[in-house]
Amino acid sequence: MDQLKKGRRKKRFPDGLMAVFFAAIVLPLGWAPAALCNPAESEAAQDTSRFIAYYFYTSKRCSACVSIEQLAREAVTTHFKEELASGKLQWHGINVEQPENKHFIQDFQLYTKSVIIAEYRDGKPVRYENLKNVWRLYRDREKYFDYIAGGVKSFMESK
């Protein structure tokens, strides 16, 4: 019996512990063989581009300001259901007078209440467009919807 004990190597991990470690730690991190074997899928998974349509406003709001926001939100949510559901596009109304939001004034060169479409990669804004004609078009619902939907679509499609 002493010879058996001397001849055996002491195990560092109990049986099955490595399999549990692999299943619990490594696989959830995305280190699956399929991702390693298919570079096209890996690159697509790493594309972290997303778009945000914003309406920036202040605490004092006239009826035109409220209409511009409501119609812009409705145009985005009506025309971009799939993009919103997938997370590729988001809608945010932001009060730039709140201290945590004041940076947007500089970030997007805001000078009045505005509808902005912005592209983000890896959490950082890379480009944006101010849809300046919202003030001119908000009274004509059809033209306004076309303007917002067309502006968002063309921005998202351009690179």
C-alpha cells in the first residue's frame, strides 16, 4: 500500500473541476471555438456601432418645443421599429439644463432646442448631424415625419 501511495501523483484539481471551470467561466466570456473558427462572425460581433436620436431641450418649453419632441419621437418609433428593438437605434429626450447633461451643449454645438442623430462606436460619439429644419417643418406633420425619417435613415446608412 505504501508503494501505491508513493507511485501516485497528487491531483491538483478534483475530477471534473476543470470541466466545471470551463463551462462556468470560459464559455460565458465568449471564448467558444465557433468564434475562433469564423472570423467574419467575430468581426460582426465586435462592431459596437449604435445610433442615438436625441431631442435636446431646456426646462422652459413652449408648445412648439413640445410638438417638435413628440413628433420626432413618433417619427423615429414609427419608422425604425426593428432598429429600436435590436438596440441599433435609441431615442432620448435630454434636458441640457440638468448638470449631468450640460456637456451635450459642447459635444453637439447646441444653440437651441434640437434634434440630433449621433453615431457611437465603443461608447464614444464619432459623428453627428443636427436636423436643423425641425423648427421650419414641425407644423406639417407629413413633411416633418419625412424629414426626420429621411435624415435618420440617410445618416445611419452613410459611413
